[in-house]
Amino acid sequence: MRIELQHIGKKFNSEWIFRNIFFLFEEQRISAILGRNGSGKSTLLQIVAGNLHPTEGRIVYTYRGKDITNDNIFKYLAMVAPYQELIEEFTIREMLSFHFSFKSYLSGYSHEKAIDLLGFSSIKHKSIHQLSSGMKQRVKLVLALLSDVPLLLLDEPTMNLDKGGIDWYLDLIQQLGKRRTIIICSNMHQTESAFADTNLQIENY
């Protein structure tokens, strides 16, 4: 997936959050959107995901030489973000079944392999609301990374993860991030996105 930002700007009421962003997220590369809290990183990622419309400018999505419309981009992406909610009443297995009724698994993966990857085999029948915040974050990451899509959007992916969880995340990206376009929003660059090929410093806009 190739994503070109052309003159992108966003304002709320009369205040511009950012303006005049020209940037290319290259196909099958990892990019980081960097900046302090409140600088507009999540807002820009929401625009890339098609959840928000820019105030000005346009985004051009290209996949396998074909342009993808903004209305259809959701079919090609999976996302992890702090403001996303899991269905608390579901067990882990039910959450996997629900998510993968909309997305396909990467080749070679299944519910059982996803649970093994989580390291949750002993609690796979527990409800989501019984999990710690770190375990919930792992579930979000597995749902996204095991989805057979060309674009992954990760907003603060190591939130609520301890040192072991961060190492697990880094290993997961190395295993499952190949041949996909990945965009990571981060204010902890050295922890969660230091391996990115390119960086967009949003505060420059």
C-alpha cells in the first residue's frame, strides 16, 4: 500500500492542528509519525484510516497499481489505538471469532495459533473484562497483525505493555510486519518505532 498525503491540513473550530503536510508513506516500508502528546499524531492517523476527513488536501492510496477510494480504504487496513475498545463481555476466543469474521487471517494462522501467540492458553475462556490492561493491548495487537491486510496503523502500540510485553511486540513486528506498509504514531520513538524506515515530525507542520 502506497499512501501520498497532498497538502493535508486539519482544524477544529478555528484552530489548525497541522497544515500543508506533503508526505509519502512508501509501500512495504515502516514509517513513524512523531511528536509530543497533543501534537496531532492520532488525528493524522485517523485521517489516513478514513475515520476523519481533512479540512484541506487529499490522500491518494495505491495498492498493486490500483487507486483505492477513501470510502473503501477500511477494507485494506487494520488498526490499534488507545481509543479502540474491545468487547468486554467476549472471551478471547469469541473476540477472535468476531474480528476474523470481518478480516481474514494471514496464511497459516488460526484461533489456536493466535492464542498461542498471545501466550494466554490457560485463560483463553476468560472474558476480556477480566484481563489486565497489558493483556488487552496484546489482544489488540494480535487482532491487527494477524489480519491479512496490506496496511497496519499502530497508535502508541506499546501502551500498557511492560518490558516483556514490549519485547514481545518488537518480535511480533519483525515476524509479521514484512511486506506490509506500517505507520506507527509514537512519542516514545526509541521504544516502539526506532526501527522505522522514515519519520514524519508532525510538529514541523
